[in-house]
Amino acid sequence: MAKRKRAENKKKAQLNKLKWEVADELRLDDDLSQAGDELTVREAGKIGGNMVKKLVEKGKEALGEEEKE
């Protein structure tokens, strides 16, 4: 049970890091740090959409590496 909890916490931390990286790229990091949960739908959508794009790219890269092996 403890291993699962640690793994979940690690995943949450990685997603949070990705969120901040994307917000920084979109120059929304100031808004995210100041507004927190009170971002506009447009701002939150930009961040979330770009997070999904990056996760899909990473997944494709991982699949490509598996095919090479």
C-alpha cells in the first residue's frame, strides 16, 4: 500500500512539474502563481492542452524506442 501511495505522489509531482514548465513556456507562470485555482478557463485550457500534447509526444517517443529494441 505504501509503495502505491509513493508512486501516486511521484506521478502527481511529475505532472505538477510539467504544468509549471508549460505555464512558463506560455508565459502564464505569473498568473498561475498569483491566481492559483482562480485561473480563467482560457488560461487553464492552454496549460492543460499543452500538457496533453507533451504527454502524447513522450508516449510516441517511448513507443518508438520500444520498436527499436
